Amino acid sequence: MILVTGGAGYIGSHTVLELLRSGYEVVVVDDLSAGHRELVLTDNFVQADIRDRAALSAAFQQYPIEAVLHFAALTSVPESVADPGRYYDVNLGGTLVLLEVMRAFGVTRLVFSSSAAIYGDPQRLPIPEDHPIRPKSPYGRSKAVCEEILADYARAYGFSYVSLRYFNAAGSDPEGKIGEWHEPECHLIPIVLEAASGKRPYVEIFGTDYETPDGTGVRDYIHVVDLAQAHVLALEHLAAGGESGAYNLGIGRGYSVREVIEVCRKVTGRKIPVREGPRRPGDPAILVADARRAQRELHWQPRYTNLESMVETAWAWMRRRES
Ligand code: UFG
């Protein structure tokens, strides 16, 4: 059985669905501080904070856990800049508690949700895994330190792990069972789609003076189903005795904020009012992945390779929720 922490969140819930579709048995631990029980498509659910050692231990007692997918974390770059203590407490403290409980129960295989935010401003593009790690935000730093801790646990205690460094997750389950659901919403694509559907008056562009072709931030958007599949492949890699390591997950192509808005206009056929505002603290100008290592070593192949198809699934989910 696979334990998924944070399995009620956006990427976690899509990965749970992918695991179930692949025939795995899954138990989810989530405190529902940001996730939603409705997104968890299994009855094996424990509502607990990952810093709660007793509750985690009880879950390990109750279920025959072989490996862990660890998503549970706070995930907002700007929030982490404003409140770093909370980010380190949950993201670092929670991970340490989880690792210690795993160790106590002899579970040593882990897939960790890392992030492109660990790289900071790129010195090379696209960004390979051996790029310098210089996070610009406490969020990014919390993920970078967790990766180091995992390497220590691997050396000292025989853990094996895969760190998946996501670029920008986008889209929703194409069958419409689940989708992206943050409250409040702070990610670009759902915000733009909310403006398209009239739920918000306009989209604010955070910075138009970046050194990018049109002055706005550039990101590598990757469909959440492709991310979910990478987790299943990472689990298989570890189960087959594969080596520990880190892998970038992106499509290797960047879209600017203005390009994202344009694609959303095309997909929705709606008007999307825009305002230009200042930069958001902690944001790098551009993040684009070199994800060839995952393709080579995990045999991962993203199926959604253009933004239109990602926005289409996100838009379908938003309309379904509204109806
Ligand atoms: N943006 C706007 N207006 C908005 C929201 C976002 O202009 O209302 C811009 C941002 O400045 C950025 C881009 O759109 O340039 C994407 O922003 P998101 O908030 O959607 O995503 P981030 O790139 O900030 O962060 C996401 C995840 C992080 C992860 C990071 C790694 O939320 O967890 O990707 O790339 F670390």
C-alpha cells in the first residue's frame, strides 16, 4: 500500500487517482488545511497534520505501507516570503517527523514533491538538475533543504528516494473527476480563467519589466496528469531498486504571463480584462526545465505538450464546478 501525504491537494489528488487507475492501494494523510476531501477518490483517508507524530504512527500501524509519496506542504511563494517561520515549521518540520516515523516502521522508499523554485534565477536555460541551487524564497529554500535531508537519510539509513522538481503544474483530470481547487486561488491559469468567467474583474500581471521577450514572467507549464504519471514511474523505479536522485518535470517550453492570457482568451472565447502591476516578491523572471533525465531514466513522456490542451482541461473543470 502507498501512503500519500497531501493527497487531498491539487497534485496529490491527481496522483492518487493515477495510482488507483494503475492498480495500487492507497491511503491518504491530509489535514485538509488546503486540500479537499471530495478530491480524494479513496476511502482510506486519515485527517492529520504531518507534524503530528502520534497520528502518523497510527496510520503506519493501521496500514501495510510499503512506500510514501510526500506532497503535504505549504506551497505559496509570496506567502512564504511574508511568513517564513510557518513555512519552515510545516515543510521542514513536517518532513522530519514523516521521515522519523518511516524509519521507526522500516519504510525507506519515498517520492518527494520538490520544485523549480529551488533553482532561483537561472544561470542556464533550460535548467538541468545540476544547475546551482539558489532559491529566492523561503518556500524554495524549504524544498532545497528537504532534498539535502533526504540525501543524508539515504546515506545513513538506507533510504531510497526520488525528488521530483515540478515546474508549473496546470490543467485537470481530463475525465473531469477532479481538478485544481485552491482557496484563495493564487495561481495564474485559474486566476485568468476566473476572470474569463466573470468571477473576478481582471487579472493583474505581476511585473512587466522582467528581462523576458515581452517583459512578463515566463514559466514552463506541465499538465498535472503528466506529473501524476511521473510519480507512478518514480515509485516503480524505486521498487525495482533504482538509484536515488532528482528529476525536473516540465515540457521544456516557456510561456509568458501575456501568452498564458492569450491562450486562455482563445480557449474560452471570452474577454479577459488585464491590469499591469508591480513584481511579486520571490518570483524569478524565467523558469524552463530540461527534463531529459526523467525521460531517459524514468521513461517519462509528457502527453500534454502545449498550453492550449492544459487550459482546455482546466476550463472544463471550472465550468463543471460552476454548473
Ligand atoms: N502571476 C501574475 N498574476 C497573478 C498570478 C501569477 O502575473 O495573478 C504570474 C507570476 O508572477 C508568475 C506566473 O504568473 O510569473 C506564474 O505564477 P503562479 O503563481 O501561477 O506560479 P509560480 O511560478 O509562482 O509558482 C508555482 C507553484 C510553486 C512552485 C513554482 C515553481 O505555485 O509551488 O511554481 O515554478 F514552486
